[in-house]
Amino acid sequence: MKRLLAPIARLIGLLLLLTAFAVLGHDLLAWRENGAFAPTAAGQLWHYVHNASLSAIQEAVQRYIAPGLWSPVMVTGLKSWVVPVLAVPGLVLAWAFRKRRG
């Protein structure tokens, strides 16, 4: 089972890293254009990519899991800069499921 899971996890990790680098490039170009660094928040990117799923997750967390969990925990994560939010799990997955020699 691990032999089947490893390439998939490695691919997901690399896609997360690729997305993080793309957003980093976007943020750096916007900084150059505007003269001020305004990092893209995770919630902003999620809203741009698929707003309906962001709204559905918010409703599910508030209704079925814990109403108080959304505001302090989830909102903090969604306001965070998206580059480390994507890059850290991407690095962990790519490293943990790397091809080992021997």
C-alpha cells in the first residue's frame, strides 16, 4: 500500500510547492508594481480559486463541528500568508515520501 501511496503523496507535495512558488512570484511582481508588499492570504487565494467550497467549509465547521472553532482558529489560518501555508506541508510530503536510494 505504501508503494502506491508514496508517488501520490510526493506529487501532492510537489504541486503544493509549485503553487507556493507561483504565489510568491505573483506577490513579488505585485510588490514591484505597487511599491508595497501585500502578501496573498490563504483565504484570498481559496476565495479566488473556489469560493463555494470556502463557504461550504465555513458552514460545516460552524454548524456541525464547533461554532467557536471558525473564528479564532480557521480565520487565523485563512489570514496567514499562503506561501508558507502551502510550502511547509509541500516540503514535508515531498521529503517524507522521497525516493530513497538502495
